[in-house]
Amino acid sequence: MRAETFELSVTTQGPTYPPSEVMDADGNFIVIGRINRAAPDGSVRSEWGRAIVARDSALPEFGANLPYRIERELPANLGARDAALVLHTLPLPLPCNNYPMLFAPEQCPDAAAMHKPSYPFHQVPIPDLREQDGRKLQHEITLGQWVAARGQLRVSLTADERAANFEFGFTGLIPNSLYTVMSLRQHDLNPARPTRPGPLGVPNVFVTDSEGKASYSATLPDAFPDPDRHEANRIINVVVLWMSYQMNRGGAIGYFGLGGDIHAQLKLAAPSFQQFTTKR
């Protein structure tokens, strides 16, 4: 297959820990993504859903899941109370986090030792910002705004099948904001030897217009190697990240990590792209 179109799903989640990359004003996780629940047989099932999850939920070893402590469920159609929830960053160190990855090893090797509070999205302290510089984001960002995001992705192979094209179109994103796109590869969440998630193209940046519309495209070499190839590390998902510090980090997807400065808003709900194979 040479081309296919995918609809992206609204999310607030990267991996399942931390449970979300977005918090409410009380310090609980606002989760749209995989919700870990206890199954009748004592196992843990992880199904797509929406819930407010306590920040002190039990934390397993990386690669495992335990049931979240759910404060309350969130309906598919948000009521006024839930739609009005003001979105916040995660504090540092990241709570309920077991992901052992350093996202910007050259730029921020001590990220795990940093301490910062949780900030409302519209009040994140952008480095070196002065009042006269004209910060564009002035108002609270709510959950109702967040879930309005829509994204479509067209994936195609180049004529020689040595690379893959990724073409995105977006509506309903946060207006006048910096976003980035990252790739998730099959070994990025491998408990035995995780690889570092990377940008989907460099620069991997786009800026939304006043209505929250934007587009983005990138071509990546050998994005979908044959799974049987030695050390193959295929792209299995893409994640659209709202950047709370309104900064890009070059070859790193973020500075602090999951919810500290990067916030997943759109992705595919399950691993994908199995139909594509690229050549060296």
C-alpha cells in the first residue's frame, strides 16, 4: 500500500505513566486516553476512555500497569462543569512517573532533579519574556477548548519506497500557539531497552492561526523498516504536542518531559502503519 489517511484522536496522554500530561487546578490528572482499571479476574485492563485520576495513584515499574485511582469519570459529551476545567502543566519532578527517559540529554541532563510548580497553561513562565513582548496567549485554556481539536494525517511512501511522507491538517487547536509533532517508535516504550522518542522531522514546528487551524508535513527516511530487519525501530504512532513554554528543542521533543512542557493533544488511539514497509 502506498498511501492511506488516518483520523487522529483527542488525548491528554503520552504513555500510561504519568496518566496524563494535563492536570486540573486540584493537581489531579485529566485523562483522555488509556484508562487502567481492575478487571474481574484480577488483571488490569487498559481501555480508551476519559476520567479524572488522582495524582497519588499506585505507580508500577516501567512497562507494567496498575489500576488508576479514579476520582470520577468524564462523559464523552462534557457538561458545563467539566468543559470549564482550566488546564495546568504537571509539576516537577513529574508525579506518578516511571518513564526512565531523558528527553533532552545534551540540553537538560538534570531534568529529573528540577523542581517547578504546576502552572495554568496561560500563565506558564516563558523564559526571558517581558510584558512588552506581546504574549499572545492571555486567557485560560479549558478542557472544552482542548477536546475541540481535530486532525487528519495522510501517509504515503516516496516513489523509491525509501522514505515516508506525513501530511497533516488541523482544526480546533489552541489559537496562536506553538505546536510540535513527534514520532513514537516501536521500541520507545520497550521495558528492556527503551529508545528516545524523537521529532517527526526537524524542525517539527507549526503555529496555529487565530482560529486554531494549521498544517504540517515531513518526510522521514526509512520510517517503516521490515519488522524482521535487525534492530528495526518502526514508527508506530505520531503525537501532536502543545508546547506550554512556546519553545522548540531541536532534536529533542521537550525539555522537561511528559506534561512538564509538552502536552499531547492528538494521536492515533492504537499502534498503526503496519501496512507500510520502507527500504534502506
